[in-house]
Amino acid sequence: MDLRISDEHRQLRELAHRFTEERVVPHAARWDRDEAIDRDLVPALGEVGFLGLGVPEELGGSGGDHLAYCLVLEEIARGDSAVRGIVSVSLGLVAKSIAGYGTDAQRQCWLPDLCAGRALGCFGLTEPGTGSDAASLTTRAVRDGDDWVVTGRKVFITNGTWADVALVFARTGGPGARGITAFLVPTDSPGFTATEIRGKLGMRGQATAELALDGVRVPDEHRLGEEGRGFRIAMAALDRGRMSVAAGCVGAARGALEAAVGYAKQREQFGKPIASFQLVQELLADMAVETDAARLLTWRCADLADRGEPFGTEASMAKLYASEASVRVADRAVQVFGGYGYTDEYPVGKYLRDTRVTTLYEGTSQIQKLLIGRALTGINAFA
């Protein structure tokens, strides 16, 4: 992999660093305690272009490549992974799906507002009874003239109570992946309700919801892509999503590492800084190696995407390693802090809680291993 960071990439990373230091870091602990991020952060994210990265400027986005996207998400997640999730879902899963599969009318309707932070999107795939087995979803859309009538439930939906549009996947045909179609559903549609899920272990500031669709009428012009092709749209979005989760995990791991190094250098025991003890240095060294390894796997994925080459397996590798590594790094950071790491006076406990869910959503670690195994052997373990 011949990957070089351009001056434009460095400038964008510095912008993301300054934004995070000014608009995210000072508030992250309060958002976590209150289980609510300040809503005015969304237009601020749009104003600096972070909600339009990778969407062409002529469609209302701010342009840029996949590496730029990963650099920004790493910086944001270093401040608060919950904020990274807002960007990843509204931009990476929803806006980029509209840009890739939408009609001109759909792009003109949604992309300028989504990219500017005047609107948010949510991704309605997971259901109470279908997580890893997404092709078995039961939400159904029935054709009625020029409309579709959608009924079903979705759960663990990031941005669910904030979103203006939900990208909803519903069954329009027979069982399995080929019977699924994607729809763009305005969240103010009659019969659409969103109920916030509170009391989460981590990502507490993020607006996570259960969605209920009770006979929601959706015009056929709001169908995204061809009928029966929704599952492919979902899987393509999740390939990008796994890249963004990996980038966020790198940011969280880096934040935990930086906090642990700083604390180890100033915390004294037995008359000297704990950084001078060999076993503490071992913890820090392991954390640094895992963080860098996760970053390089993520950048490889971004590089392939920017070259227009397939990157699905590499996205699974990056997401698998980065998510598991970020949990290990955050856990070691708590160990370096000792008892103080177990309180919210310091950020490392939050890093640990926030990273734990990354091994679960957008494909569990076990699902990633099966996807990688299928790519290696040509044998489908899901069948």
C-alpha cells in the first residue's frame, strides 16, 4: 500500500482536531451523564463540512475522499465516540446511500440539508428479532397504488429521535435478501413514531431509538433503488460503515492512550512517576502498537475505496481488529489509572464503555470473522 498523507489531509485533520477540542471535549462528560448531546452541535458539524465529506460538491456535499473521512472520524471519536456515530450514520449510511442509489429528485431533496446539518438521517435495518440475520427482517411494505404501506419495528437506531429521514429496509417480496427494498421515509409521516432508548452502557449521549411504523404510507418515488435490491444497498452501506467504525475505534484508542501516557508521567508512587515502572511501560507499549495497527488497517481500507477497488473484506478486517483492539486499549488505560480510572473524573472509563458496543453493531466480531472466512475459503458459513 503506497499511501501518502497530503497537505490537504493534514489541514483537514488539524481542523477536525481544533473542532473537537473546542466543541466536543469540554462537553463530553456532561453529555454522557445527561444522556444527551447538545443538538446545536449538528449544524456546527455541517458548517465545517464534516456531514458532507465524500459527497460531491455538486450534490451539496463538501467532497473529499475516504481517507479524509477516516481522519476526521478519528479526531471526533477521540473526543466523543457518540458524536462520531452521528456523523457515521447520517453521512456514511444514509447520505452516501442516497448519493449512490438515489434519483436526481431524491438527491436534490435530501442531500443539501443532510450535508449542511439542517437535517439528519437514521438507518433502519436492525429489528427486535433480527440483528446479525438481517436478511430475515420482518418489516413489510405492501404496494397500494402509487404508494407503499410500511408496517414494522426497528431497534437500536442511532439518530432515531433526531432524524428527519429514515432509510428503512422492508420486505416487499418473498423470504431472504432478494425480497427486501429500501425506502426513504420522512420521520414526520403519520404512523411513524420514535421512542428513545436510555440507560445504555456507553454512547450514552447519542440519540438511540426504537422505531415503530404503523401503516406508514410511502410514495413509490421515495423508494431508494430498485425493488428487491434493498439488501445490497444495506450491505454496501455497512461496508462503508465498518470503515467508519474502525476509524472511530482508532480515535477512541488514541484518546485512551494519550490520557494514560499523560497520567503515568505525572502520577507518582514509591517516590517516582509510575511511567518509570516496567510493567506500566509494557501496558503503554501494547496500547500504542494496537492503536497504530488498527489505524493502518483502516487506512488500507480507505485507500482501496479511493482507488475504486473492492474493500468489503478489508473493511471487515479493519472493523474486527480496531473494535476489539480499542476495547483492550481502553481497558489497559483504566489499569494505568487504577482506581481513578473507574470514576468519571477521568475519560478512560468512558472510552471503555463507548468502545464496547463497537464489537456488536454493524456486524459483530463473530460475523466479521465469518465474512473474512468466506472470502478466504469461498465457503459460506451462513448457509
